[in-house]
Amino acid sequence: MYSRDYTTNNTMSFATVFAVMFNGCTGIMAGSNMSGELKNASSSIPKGTIIAVVYTFVIYFLLFFMTSFTCERALLKGDYGFFRAINIWPPFVLIGIYAASLSASMSNLIGASRILHALAKDDLFGIVLAPAKRVSKGGNPWVAVLYTWALAQVLSSLSPLPPQMCTSAVCRNGKEKG
């Protein structure tokens, strides 16, 4: 059903393709997670989501064409990290990767904590989530953020990342698969 990766000769799966595409789409969902902050959510969410999808498509489309028109085929085919080779200052690429990862992590942490806060306000889990009802003077659910962070730490320490969440061969158990 899926083609072979030309670098490893492994057949791609839905999980592998999803792991790559998921990273590009989490920012769009981060906006939806903050819907409680909107004055007119029923019109702002659909409009904002459509604008985000179109904007993301245009940026990826331009990036695709700009790199395909300006880079040699051997560079694009032989090096997944080719942006380092064509950048003005190669560390910009690594800085961008870390900044994007931090931004996605923080927006998911805040979005998940808002959902946890709503569950606590509805008393769906009783006394277990009762402290998560607390908010700061500005209305931010800081205890729910701490709960979410702690839950993420517990889940990430139980086992290595599953293959669906890995986009590189080095991801699993810190060992390179070859």
C-alpha cells in the first residue's frame, strides 16, 4: 500500500506517515484548544482553522517549490537534513527545530490542561481532580497544568516512545535501527 523509503529500503506504514504529518498539524489544533478564550468561538474556530490550514498549505507549497528549484537532486535525495547545507548559518535549522518542538509541547500542555480543568469543574473524576479546579487571579488553571505535566512525566517514564510517535530511526531505546 505504501512505497519504500529509499534510504532504508523499509516499507512505509500508516504509523510512519502519520508520525511525520502529525507534527505539521498540531499547531492548527492548538488554536482550537484555546477556544475558551474566544469571545465568539462558534464563528472564530471554523474561520481560524480554515485560515490556519490555508496558511500552512501555502507555506509548505512555497517551501517545496523553492527548494526543488534551487537545490540539486542529489542533495535532496541523499540528506534529510539538507536545510543545514543551504542555510546562511546552519545552526538556525537546529534552533528552529527546538523552538518548534518547544512551542508544540507547550501548546499541547496548555490545551490538555484546559480540558483537564473542564473535567475537574464538572466533577467527572471526583476528589482525584478536585484541586485542578483552582485557577489564578487571571483565570489560568495552573493546578491543571501541573497535573498535566506530572501525567506526561509519568507516561513518558513508563516506556520508550512507541513507533507511532517516532520520526527517526534513533528514537526507539536510543539505539539506531539499521
